[in-house]
Amino acid sequence: MTDKQLTNKAIDIKWKKYVLVSDRVIYFNETYPNWSIATERFTQDWMEIVKATITPDCEKPARVFTWYSQAKRWDWFINKTSALENAETSAVGRALAMMWIWVIDSIASVDEINKAENTWKASKTFSKESVFQRAYNNTEFMKNCLDEDNFILEVKKHMELDEIQEWQLRSRYQEVNKPENPDDLPFS
């Protein structure tokens, strides 16, 4: 292999060119026999932490490139069975990228991109559920709204409601604001 960026090995991930860490390590070992990659493992609670160190010239080890990576055991997909391996691969990939060798569009690893996307999706879902639960349980807020439609409009400022959620909130609003005395019901 002679292509320093390994563009012939690049794959498309999230619309960016990416060279797999396995291809970078093969290239590294073939091209730089006097260089080295070393990893150290640290474990903390449910976390695997790996430090990767690349020494460009083993005869002059003063200059090194390092990077850390972490993976929670049993956290998601690949980490359920391979958290240590995932952390090590990410650390090595990042350390190689810090040398700006074999980087085309992004330093982030495939796993980092996927993890960030999954975390973002989870936080959006959590936030939506959190807003819904707060609106559903905040009886004082419901009592202070002018009417049911006003209450729904206030909630919609903070989240999109599907039909079922809107129906649940309207039912809850009616339950909270029902008159104590049945004679107070507005009949025409």
C-alpha cells in the first residue's frame, strides 16, 4: 500500500469517507516497521478505558501520540460483548488520526459516530417523555391555564404531541379541572 490516506480503502459512513481502523493498522505495520502501537487497559466500575500510544520512532521514543477511549460494558449493541475491544480499537484509531495519517473526512471512529447518534436519539426521546410527564403531572399548571386549548398550546411550545398524547393530556386536564359540584357543569 502506498496511498498515505488509504482512499482506495475508504468507505462511506454518514456521508463521510472513513478508513477502518483495521486497514490503518495493517498499513501502519507494513509501512513503519520501526514504529509501535501500545495499549494499556484501565477498568473503572462498568467502564473499560484504554490508552493507546504510538511511538513514531522506537529508537527515539521521546515523541509519542496518545489517545484514550472508554466503553461502558453492556451499554449498547457492540459493548454488550466487546466493550474492551471496542475501546481499544477506538483508542488506536484516534491515536493514529492524531498523527493526521489516514484521515480523509473525519477523525471520529464509526463507533463514536454511531454512539453519538444513539445518545442524541435517546436524549431526544427522554426529553420528550420528560416534558410529557411534567405536563401530565403538573396539576397546578393545569389549574392556572385559561382553558384546555391554552394548556395544550403551552405544552406544544416544548414538544410535538401525537394524537394519543394530546388526547391523554386533554383527558388529564378535564380530570384535574372538573367541578367539585356536578351542578357547576356547563350544560346548555
